[in-house]
Amino acid sequence: MDKKTLKRKKIGVLMGGKSSEREISLKSGTAILQSLLRMGYNAVGIDAGDRLIATLMQKTIEIAFISLHGRWGEDGTVQGLCELMGIPYTGSGVLGSSIAMDKTIMKHILMGLQIPTPPYAVFTQKSKIQFPLPFVVKPANEGSTIGISIVQTNKEKNRAIQQAFAYDKKILIERYIDGPEITVGIVNGRLLPIIEVRPSTGFYDFKAKYTQGMTEYIIPATISKRVERTAYAIASTIYESFELSGCVRIDMLVDKATPQVIDINTSPGMTETSLVPKAWGYLGKTFDELVEELLMGAQVKL
């Protein structure tokens, strides 16, 4: 949609919701809402809670700007609701959102596409869990590193697995890679500068992600041109193969000279410490320009 048409539409910024990432979503959504109002758009904030359908009907919104993280928002559920209600929305569609959200399905598809990703295994609570140390254990359907642990010794194993199962009935265990973490942002198909993430604790966990000063972000990343080209090629393949759209962030760990995909985020954070706004800003563009760019990509995907 063009700007002139969008200015006449009522935009609902969907935020909050019911996932464990609710507070981060509220921060992202508030930043987006303030940006839209600054630019003169007719926008309202909507907490995507239990009465979302009734709220969408009551607010009579014409476009949904989805700023939800995690389950019931980033996983295809709200996208499907918007499809049923005929409301154009930002970001990826039902399919891309759902397969990227479930880390186990994501890994299966990556393997099928022959995209480098750490060796892994999927377990349920009935499984006998055996996996060579060191490894990373994570819930299948959580973001923001919630429920994730690095396991270096057998002593740490049971507690880490129990913590992951507290968030999901299915967990993913993958080989630990002791290499630099990089992330590739994509906005409406445009590849952004690669960011290298260096947490002061050595582990980019929830606290390191959302606490100012705990992580150093290097733009552009201190990687070779070969690694950069490979990372961009991988990100582009994922964006196309997973049928993604809008704003996406793909996280990788560099194992020797090979970027290995560890996560795909179809609704990345938009807070003051978030990575996509940092990469976008490196291009000399403002946060408002990022928000407007994403809004212009809103559509019904079916």
C-alpha cells in the first residue's frame, strides 16, 4: 500500500499477548505505536489477550501491525485470525510464521534444504535423553532465549532439561558451538548489515539481550568476506524457502568458517536494544522510516 492510502486507514498495533515474551512485546509495540502517531497515522494499541477477536471488531481496525513475540502471535495463530477477518497485516504469513516458530520443524526444514545448522535431536518428556556434551537445550516454541541453557557437564544436565520442559512439552538439544554469533536482518527482502553479538557474560541470554550495556553489538561484523557472503546467501534462501515477508532476523553461530543457523525470528524485537533497528540505523535510516517501510508491506497473504 502507498502512504496516501495508509494515512486513511485505522491501524491497530498488536502487542503484549499471552506469551512469556509479553513484556518485551509491549515495549516493541509501544515504540511502534509512538512512531506511527509521530508520523500522523491513525493508530491505536491493542493488547492481544483473550478477547482479541472482540477487540478487533470493536476497534474496527483496517490494518494490523503485528508486534507480538512468541506463541499466540509470532506462530501463525494471529496471522490466521487476520486472514479469516480479512485484515491486512505486517510480517510473514501463517505458514512461514508457524514453521519458523517451532525450532524442531525449523531444523528439519533446514536439514532438507542442506543449510548448515548444528547437529541436533528432538525429545519429549517420555524420551530417554542422550546427547554428547557440551550441548544447548531449548524449548521448541520459545523466543528471547527463554528456557535455554548451555550444558557443559553431566551435573548441569537434569536441571537444564527440566527448565526447558517447564516451557514446552517438546525440547531441542543441539551441539554447542563456541564461535562468534552473528545476525542477519531482512526488511521486505532487503538484506541489512550483519551484526556481531558479543555478550559480556559469554552467553546471549535474556538478561544480556535486554539489559543496556551487557552486550556489545559490532556493525559491520568482524567476519571475513567469505563468511559474510555465505551468511547472506543462507539468509536469502531461508527468506524465500520459508515464504517469509516483512521483517525477519536470522541468527547464526560461526563454526570455523561456516555460519550455522540457530534461530529464525519472524517478528523481531523493536526495543532500544533490538538488533534490526540497529542494523537499519547503520544505513543512516531512522526508526520511523523502518516502521513505515514495514507498514507499507502489510497485506492479506492468502
